[in-house]
Amino acid sequence: MIDLIQWNKVPAMAGNRLFLDYVDGQQRALAYYTQGPRDFYAALEARRNHPYPRAGLAQCLAEYNQRLGASPQTMENIAALARPDAFCVVGGQQAGFMGGPAYVAYKIDCTIQLARRLADTLGVTVVPVFWLASEDHDFGEINHAHVVQPDGEIGRVSFDWNEKGRPIADLSITDAVREAVAAYWRTGRPGPDADRVRSLTEPRGSRYCDWLAALWLQLFAQDGLVVLEPATVRPLAGELFSSALSQRDKIGSQLKAVAERLTVDGYTPLLDPETAGTLYTFEADGRRVRVSDPVAAASEAATHPERFSTDAALRPLLADSTLPVLASTLGAGELAYQGMLRPLYEQFGIPQPVCYPRASYTILSAAEQERLAAYGLHPLDVLSHEVEIDSTMRRLMPAAELERFARAREGVGEALNPLRGYLEELDPNLVKSWEQGLASAVRNIDKMEERAINVTLSRGGYSRRELQALRNMMLPRGRLQERVLPVTHMLQHYGMGFLSQLRAVGEPEAFGHAIVTLEELHA
């Protein structure tokens, strides 16, 4: 079963007006992009004769993916990209521990589904590609995973790295990484398919990013997914990097102009024009630093592009200048970033891809859905932050039972009222003691009422802990489930075919958040 919710009904999205207006098809938002979210024919025509470095691209991708044990389907897709009639759909994300939150897997699956659909409708080969953003150095974004503990609370496991600040590409599979993996399986509530998922996610090799890239290649082997890291294609980007460095001032002015337009239209610019659009280089210890003299570095970038790295503004242009990208599957924040980049695509003569909102899910088991209904709740109540434990429990109590306690509170006040005037005449300061006595009596009645509610509802099969666990499952730590729980949780509870189940119930181009109810595996 699936319930599709419009994004503007999800409180977590309220702050991203550009994204909301884009998926709603409002022209004011669409004007910041070269094409709308369904303009695939226009995107194809813009790329038919574009000079992509196809031969070099196919060679680089083949070497990288083959080293990681890619499937025959993946290698066939890579070979196809050397041909002028092959294109791709790209989704990217950081190298998150245990694969990162579940939305990463959903993004990859959305990329695969869109590639298949475009191949059918456009009559060309379309390859799904996952861009593993290993150059990021925000270690705090990737060093942890959340688990559902046996008591229904949400736990967190993490690892440290004494060289944090360097690109994640430099991270090895350390003892700390292996211990964090062990802690994930030790502290989480295991599902019926936990052993298979544990085997799939066991760290292999010596390099952290290779482990994760191989994980995605294995999980999506039959779909022919191609994985790459930025270092794979940087050697092909000499012209782009040299131009970006020599035209740094123009990039800044373009970003400043679009930021001002966004502000006037009521949107929030997510890129800082003062710093965005610059390249990094690498120090001797491997740390990334911004290029201090862009013009002077332009000639070096032309001959040695592998020595340079992109920031958030130029990363999409690196991908779209080296890969024949028809569409990018993007989250809300990424889509808002892309809304600032159209002038840069035009400046460098690179076709901007269709910005396609990725699929988004909250997953419930049929049993969890049934229990929510028993509490008189719909999943949307939870996602809307409207579920408050105490008030929900009170609603389940017979009105006559609650009335007993309401009368008792009134009766205490009536019984003590005659004393107030008497005490005030004796000493006005005694009124405070009277107020404290009344408040204490009411508190005691409140505690008795709470205990009575717990006992009564427990006999009916209800509990605060269960309701809290249900809320935690849908909105862990107050955030959308897909942004907290890793896909490993879903796989062990719903089976290795979990993503195939999502494909069966999904709605193409729905552009909303789906609440999906599935049958959980039995041990």
C-alpha cells in the first residue's frame, strides 16, 4: 500500500521554497533551470553533438569499476558510453558509513528507474551512474549510522579518524571503522535477513571508499549501475578547470547576480557568491585548500587537472562536462543548488541536465500500520509532527474515567477555598502556602490519573513505549526516516528484494513523499 503526500504537506520541507515551487511547476522557479523536470527530449537534443570525451571516459570508468568487481552488466554499460548514441542519468552522494542514510539507496534506485524509462521513451541507451562524492572533507557527515535499538529508541554508532580534514578518499578501513561496523550489528534490533545483509556490508579491502563503491555495485549488479569517484574523471577536465580558474571573477559575478534574483523572488540562495565557484588543490599532506591565485594556476590545471578538485558549485559542471548526462536525480537541497548554476552552464557551454527530484519514502510494516491505526493515528499524523504521546493516550481513555479525575481536581479546590480567606487574615504570607498545598494536591491527582491511564490502556494492549517506538520508526530523532536510518535496516527486515518492492509500488514522476506499507519478513 502507498500513500503519496505532496511535499508542501511535509513540515521538513517548509524551508526550501525553490524546491517546492519547482516540483509544483511554478514558472517563477522553473526559470532558474534550463529545462523543466520532464523536458527529456530537449535535453537529448542539446547533447547529440556535444563533444564529450567518450573514449577516455569509458577507459577510466572501466578501470575503476573492474577493479571493484563490477558485474558484466555494468561493464557493458561502460562500453556503451563510448558510443555517441549513449547517455546517462546521474545521482550522487557522499561516502556515508554503512552506505549512508536510506535516501542514498532510494536515489540510486530512482536513477536506475529513470534511466530505463528514458531508454524506452527516447530510443537511446541510457546508463545509470552513481557519483560517489569522495573528495568531501566533512568527516562528521559520513562517520556514523543510526540504529533502531531493541527498546525502539534510536541509537548512533560512529568512528573517529586522526586525519579528519582530509578528503574522505584518503580514509582507510581502520580498526575504528571495523569496530563501528561491529557496534552497528551489536546494538541494533536484528531483522530476519540480518545475516545476509551483514555479509553484504562486511568491510572488504583496505580503502573506505572502495568498500562503499563495491557495496553499491554489488547491490545493484543486475541493474548495470556504474560507480565513479571524482578522481576517476578529473584527468579529463583540463579545459574546464583552466577556464574556471581564469574566469573566477566572472563566475563570482554570475553567482552574485542569481543570488540577488533568488532573494527578490523570495528564495534563499544556498551558495555564497564570495567563495563558491572556486577550485581546490592538494597540499603535501593531502588536505584540500582553495586555490589562492586562480589566474596563475590556470595553465597548470590545463596540463595537470588531476591536481585540482571542485567545490559544490563546480562539481555538477565537472560531471556534466565529462559525462553525457540527460538528467540528475537530486534531493531538495541539491536541486536548490542547481537553481544557481544555470548561468555557469551557459558560461562554459555545458548543457545543464534535467533536474529530476529523487524518490522519497517512509517505510512501515503492515503490523506497524495496524498498530498506528489502533491508536487512532494515520502515518501522516506522525510526519506532520502532530502526535503527542500524552494527548494520544488520553484520547483512548473512556471519557467517564477521565471525568472522575476532573471532578477530583475541582473538589480539591472547593475543599480548600474556605481556608484561603482565613489564612490571609491571619497572615498574608500564608496564602503562598495555601497555593502550594493546592498545587501539590492537583499534581498528586495528575500522577494518579497518569498511572490509571497506563494501567487501563495496558490492559487494552496499549503502551506509551509502543507509541514512542512507532513514532521513532517513522520520524527518528524528529527527521524523515530516510534521512536517519540506513538502507541496511530496511534490507534485513523486508528482505534483499526490498528495493524491488519499492519499484513495484512506486509512481513515476510523482514528485512527492510516499508512505509505503510492506510485509515484514518473519524470522
